[in-house]
Amino acid sequence: MKQKEGREVYEQGLWQIYNRPETPEPWSNRGNLPWDDPDFSRRMLREHLDESHGAASRVTRERLMQIDRLWSWLDLGKGSRLLDVTCGPGLYAVEFARRGCHVTGIDFGPAAIAYGRDLAKEMRVENSCHFIEQDVRTMRLKDASFDAATFIYGQLAVFPREDVKSLLSQIARALRPCGRLCIELLDQDKVNKKNSTWWFTDDTGLWGERPFLHLGERFWLDEIQMSIERFQILNLENGEFTNITLCDQTYSVDSMVEMMKGAGFVDVEVYPAWDGTPLYDAGEWIVYIGRTLDES
Ligand SMILES: C[S@@+](CC[C@H](N)C(=O)[O-])C[C@H]1O[C@@H](n2cnc3c(N)ncnc32)[C@H](O)[C@@H]1O
């Protein structure tokens, strides 16, 4: 074990842990994982590609079943223009392009986007699968430029309501008349509503390539139906302290349907548990398919 340098650095981290607010403020400290941090993004990419679990991206077998399902839900065909919002490493985007769609994927994870671009080249779809490295809250899309859009794996929940409203309105405008959007969100009734704490140590993982101590806390804020996770990580080699707050806003089915209608979607179909698609965690999710107004 390496000699610890700068005892005060460790002490500072420990005092920050000791002095933490009892419950984190919703949306404090960004309220999201540091996906756009280059080192974190590189480490997270390993998790996206790890076929032993589906925590960051679903495993290939499940992804292909989802893509089959999305193909019909979104009424896709060869030449359909598809927008993949928070596309991660492009595992869906590239497969949709391979099946004949023109896909634009947007995500702010640098390693994820770089991987998606390489994968598109490897699969020879680089001319029909484009990736944009950007925070989706700053994306500016041309009106009526897509036939369909996906916003999957619960990512809408990591944004405050006001951001959700403006993201949905922008996506609705970017879709042609009768265009379709798929949103996948955690089922509010199935979300774990218990507070908990846990800890572990490791030598390498999502939180770094050096020995670290991870202290986790989970809070359920019943009044606003939100879960907050706080991760406090102490790098044991240099004492560096990292504090991450991850907020997940849950929505009742009625309130999400209302929000989609408020943003310009007319028919909203609701599919609990992926409508029977056999994903290992399907029961935890609800899929919403919204359609924009027919102009004729
Ligand atoms: C759980 S991953 C899912 C990725 C992809 N949809 C999939 O299932 O493979 C969530 C993704 O959302 C992206 N993300 C989160 N917040 C974002 C933001 N504000 N702007 C752009 N991308 C964001 C992350 O970088 C990450 O790639």
C-alpha cells in the first residue's frame, strides 16, 4: 500500500462527508452523473459494452428485441429519419441505420460519441448515422426534420420538469406531422421508495482506476415523488473527494401523458412493462408513444 501524502487532503474529504446536508437539495450539484467528464465517460463506456449486465445499456439480445418493437411502434421503414436523444455509444442508432434509417444521435458523453462514430464506420453506415456531442438541453433541431424520435432508458427523469417540458416541445416541433416519439420511463408504482445507505471499496471501476471508498445514500422524497442518490467517493491514494447527486423525477402515467399533450403530442399510447417484451427488468418500465398532429 502506498504511503499516504498530505493527511489534510484526506481529512478535508472526511469532513465534507461529515458536514453533508442531511438530505441533498433536488437538482443540487447538477443532479446527474458526470457523463460528460472525459474520464468518467471512458470508464462508463466499459459498462455500456459489458454484456454481463444491462445497467448502462441493455445487452445485445434485449436491445435487438427492443429495436424490433420500436420499429413497429414508431412506424419506421427504410429511409425513415430517426432522432435518438441521449443515444449513449450509439448501440441503438447504428442498428437502426443498419436497418435502413437515417439516424441522428445526440449525447454529451465524449467517449460514448467517439465509440458511436467508430461503430458506424465499422458497420459501414457512417453516411446514414450521425452523432452530435452536445447537451440535449442546448440542441437546436430543424422543424419537421424527423419522422420519429427515441428518448429511452429513463433519461428524461434526470431533468427538472421545466427542462422536460422544453425538451418535449422541441422534439414535437422537430417531428413531421404524424411523427412519433418513444419515451421510456420508470413506472412510478414500482420505484423503490425506501431510504437506504451502502458502502463498498474497490481498486478500479466507474469511480476511478485507484483504490477508492464509495459511500452511497438513497432518499425518497415523497412530496415530490423523486428519488435522490448521493455518492461520496474518497480516492484512497490521493485523498481526492468526489460528491455526486443523482436525481430521478418519477411521473404518474396521467402526468406524463399530460406533459406530452402539453408539448404538442396528440395520441399518447401507454405500454407498461414494454407490452410483454421479455426484458429482464421490463416490469419496472413504462413506454409512452406519442404522435404529433396530422396537418391535413
Ligand atoms: C443510461 S445511458 C443510455 C444510453 C442509450 N440510450 C442506451 O440505452 O444505450 C444515458 C445516456 O444519457 C446521456 N445524457 C445524460 N444527460 C444528458 C444531457 N444533458 N445531454 C446529453 N446526453 C445526456 C449520457 O451521456 C448517457 O449516454
